[in-house]
Amino acid sequence: MKREPISKTPLFTKEQIEAAIAAAPDYVDDPESPYDPNNEAEVKAFWANARRVMPGEHRFQQHAKKSR
């Protein structure tokens, strides 16, 4: 049995995507952010030690080790 895609048409048209990008601000001021999202060096420094966690790899998703 061949599976059919859930969504056959894109959710947004190319024009809607371009309009959203054009309407986006050039500068973001977020006082609660731990780094300035407009400063590329600060962003890279903040995420330098980040580790990607794939589905099933999170420590809460792993089975507890049984001790005897």
C-alpha cells in the first residue's frame, strides 16, 4: 500500500513567504535573551557548547539501568 502525503499543497504561497520576510524587523531587541541575537559573535559563543539531542536520546527518554 502506497502512503499518501498528509499535505499535498504548501501551507504558504511563495508570495506570502516573501512578504513575511520583507515585513520582518532588521533588528531584534529582546532584553530577556542571554545574548544579543543581532551580534553573530555572541550567538556563536552562546551556542558553541550546544549538543544536538535526537529523538529518543534525551536522558528522560532512556530506560533506567537495573542494578542488582
